Amino acid sequence: MQDVVLALLAREPSHGYDLRRQLAAALGPLGGTLNAGQVYVTLTRLEKAGLVALARVDEAERGPQRKVYALTPAGRERVAAWLAEGAGPRPDVTDFHLKLVAAAESGLADPLALVAARRQELLRSLAEVQRAALAHDTQSRPGLLLEGVALRMQADLRWLEACARTWSAHAPRGEGGAAG
């Protein structure tokens, strides 16, 4: 959550309410489970870590004043490093989706390039699993496990194809896309 909030702040300073609204919109129906206080707790932690700073306080017509946060140089460095790092062996679909949204919103990374990199990671891992599966009887317990791992990776690859289609449709004209 911290890295996503940092990335959303990369485009422009914002307050917790707007950040929560952006996150909920990015998650669609799953966004309803997002705890409102979670964004504010995250902002407090990021401020203590020196990754965001209070930019100003906006007066609200009704309700409390709204603190507007902005990235610090350290926060910008962290978000750039997060967007550049690989997804790891088995990333959570929601986390990777939010990374794509954050990349697009911040303008710090191309979502299509992230999808393409993840696809390459998965293809390499799938080849390794398939080689290991060849060494085991398909009716054995290890063979069954390897089959399950391979099927999950294949499902992830299909989802990445859907991601590439969707992000290609949203890419500004003139940007081909690195979904290959």
C-alpha cells in the first residue's frame, strides 16, 4: 500500500480522501473493502519515514481541514525503485494491478513495459517448472504439485494478456506498447 500511495502522489500532491478515492476506483468492486483509515495511517508512516511531507492544509467547506501531502525526493526515489523492481515469484494479482495503475497515474513507468517484464519472468519460471515436471511421473505427488504450479502460471499468463489488451487500449496515441 505504501508504494502505491507514493506513486499516486508522484503526479501531484493530494490529501487522503482523494488517494482513497483513486485506490477504490482502481480496485473497482474490490475497493469497497478498502478501510478509509488505512490510507491515513499509511500517510502518517510515510511522513515519519521522510517519504512524504505536508505540503499545505486545505480548508474544507464542511468537515475537518484536509492535509495535502507531497512526495519528498526520497519518496520519489523509492517509488522509482519500486516500479523498476521485478514482481517476484508469485505476486498477488491485486498488488500487481495496483502497480500498473500507479505506474500509469504517476507517469514514472509504462504499464505495458511492466506487463511485458512480468510475462518474461513467468515464461522463464514456467519453462523451469515444465522441465522439472518431465522428471516426475504425472501420477506422483510431486508431479501433481508441479502440474498445479504450471496451471497457475498459465492462468497468470492469460491474465497478463488481458492486462496488455486493456492497457494498450488506454495508451496515448503514438505509443505502441511493450506487451510483446
